[in-house]
Amino acid sequence: MRTGATAAQPHVLTALGDASRTAVIAFWLLLPLIGFETVTNINDQLILTTRFPLLAAFVAIAGAGRFVYSFSVAPWLARRALLAPKTAAPSRRDGLRKWLLPFGFGFVLVYPLIAIAAVGKVGAVKWIDNFGNQILIYVMLGLGLNIVVGLAGLLDLGYVAFYAVGAYSYALLAKTFGLTFWILLPLAGVLASFWGILLGFPVLRLRGDYLAIVTLAFGEIIRLIIINWVALTNGYAGIIGIPRPTLFGIPFDASDNGFAAVFGLEFSPVYRVTFLYYIVLALVLLTCFVTLRLRRLPIGRAWEALREDEIACRSLGINTTNAKLTAFAMGAMFAGFAGSFFAARESFISPESFTFIESATILSIVVLGGMGSQIGVALAAILLIGATEIMRQLDFLKHIFGPTFDPTQYRMLLVGLAMVLMMIWRPRGLITTRTPSVFLKERKVISADLVKEGRG
């Protein structure tokens, strides 16, 4: 017993040392972010206030988390790494995949019904719209960017530009010519795809950081055009009164010709948000289906070859120009679909909805989910966007950190923390395995020791 106690003592001291260093680092990093705050007084002057109790709470949480990791998690991971891999792991993975996908598909199909049954029609509007529709929009955007970044390996930091093109195309054409959502949805995708091709031509010879800079500039150019072309886009004021989708010409409003009146139901906004939910769900499923089919076609294999090595891709006789242009065009088309749905859902758009932070969020979804993985993109969108919406409901934290504490202000802080943790534990994303698009006789899993990032 004495020997075990003396052996555990250095381990505890090491964990305490790690926790102390983490607390010091967290203090200096969070001091300007959380320790100080600027507020406006009654004279409309900015004054600097302090939030040291809140800072101390965050530092204590960081130190305690590091102590738990150093004392318990790190030794367990070390012991686990020394163990030989079990032969049952692939079967467990296959079993999880066998049951997880049907369960997830069934859940998203009946999610509106679950929300209505749980909180009623009034409360379900928030849960269906803020969680269901919002998350599915970002799933669709992530799947579109996954074609460009995950499959073709082209770093695009201006993806929100195609999102904006789809939204403004729908809004302007619907208000000017009175066209319906079902006509403008594919048209918005085609217009966004056209802009994707326009972006692809100037960047055919660019790779890596240079490509990222040019795409970032393209996104900012589109945003500035929207702001300054006031005669067309109404500038910062945005476009209001955008027509919403109808069901065979039946609107979802409180009029005598509305959905509720036609079917003899009590009027409720839940019918509209549920209808929109199934529209965007169908668009997401269409995006998944098209992407899976494209991966099995020669163009999909050309994208993956381009991602691995462009020089080797050219030596094999693959037309890299067509591969890049089709990747930009397909990714932009799905962003146009998402943008048109966003404009129809909100009935109002402005340049504030298409800033660089949106491109960064979509790229974070692709990276965190695992580049090239559709399931990973969906999971990452649920975690990032769903966590943001959940934070709006955490009002009880004000009783812990004070009445001025707003959880939504720390969304990007949590996103950054999630990125750091992913770089440490799973640098290839949530879903690290990749299903080969072409295989001989049987599909085989690539061993982890053949991957640069190892198991994660």
C-alpha cells in the first residue's frame, strides 16, 4: 500500500503542475476577452468595466479540466495505445453503421412530429425552425463545400458568395417577376453554378494559400457588390417581403385561402415551418444522393485524384481544368439551392447574412466532420449549429455567472476550442474512415499506420 501511494504521488504532482500551467495560460488568453468589457453609459460614452469573477470561473474550469485529463484520461489513453487492436472493432463499427444510419434517417423524418408531441404546436415552432431548418441549411452548405474542399482538395474561403447569389437571385426574381419558389429554386442553383465557373477560370493555376486568398477576395467582392448596388439590392436595408413557398398554390397564412382554412384546421405557424422542414430535408437528401453518385463516376474519381496529387493527376491524362471547374460549379449549385431556401424561409435578406464568418463556419463544419465524409459533415453541423441554438436557451447560467452573462457571446470561443481539441485528438475529423469509391472484389479498410495522422 505504501508503494502504491508513493507511486501515485508524483502522478498527482504532475497533474497539478499541468493544471497550474493551463490556468495561467487561460488567464492571460481570456483576460482581454472575458476579464474586460466595454459598455455604453447614459452619456453615450464607452467605459471599461471588469468581470473578474467570470474570468476566475473560466480559469478554474480550464485548470480543473486539465487536471482531470492529466490525472485520468491521459494514462488511460496511454494504456489503450499499448493494447493490441481487437479484431471485433471492425464488426462493431459495421454494426454501428448498420443501425445508426436507419435510426438517424427515421429520426429526421419524424422530428417535427416528435417536437409537436413534446412541447405542443406553439413551442414546436422554435424547435423545428431554429434547430431543424437551420441545421439542415448548414448541412446542405457543408455538403456542397465538401465537394470543393473534401473531394477536390480546393480550399475555398469565399463559399458564402454562392450562398448569397442563390438568396438574392430568388429574392429579386420572385419580387420582380412574381415567379414561384419551385421555378426559382433550380434557377438559383444554375445562376450560382455559373458564378462558380466564373470563379474557377481565374484560379485554375492556383493552389493552397494562393487559392484561399483569391476565393476569400471573391466572397468579399460579392458582398461589396450587394452593399453598393443599392438600386438593385437595396444595400444594407436588404430585401423584405420575399414570397414564401406554397403547397400547390396554397399559402401558409391566416387568410381564407390558407392551408389551415382549406383543410379545416386551426391556424398555426407550425404548418409552415414543418412544410419548410421537409423541403430542406428533401434538398439535403438530394445533395447526398448526387454527391454519392458523382463519387462513383469518372469525374468523382478525378476530384479525389486531384486532391491527392495534381501533378500525378495530370500525368495520368486527367483534365484538371474540367475537374476544377466542375467541382466549383457543383459546390456552388448546392449553395445556390441553400441560399434560395434561406431567402424563402426568412422572407428577408441583407448583406449581414453573408459575411466571412459564414464561410468560416461552413469550412469548420467540413473540417470538423472529416473532409470527404458526408456523415461527418452532418454530425459537425448538428454539433456547431445545434450547440449555438442550445446556448440561447441556457438562461439558468445567468444565476451562476451573473445577470449580464450572455452565453451566445461565447459561441466562437467554443468553436475555437472544438477546433483545438479536434487537432489534438482527431486531426482527420469526426469520421476518419473513408469508403473507397472503386474497389476490386471487396472493400477493404486502410490500416491506420498507413495514414500520416495515425488513428485520428
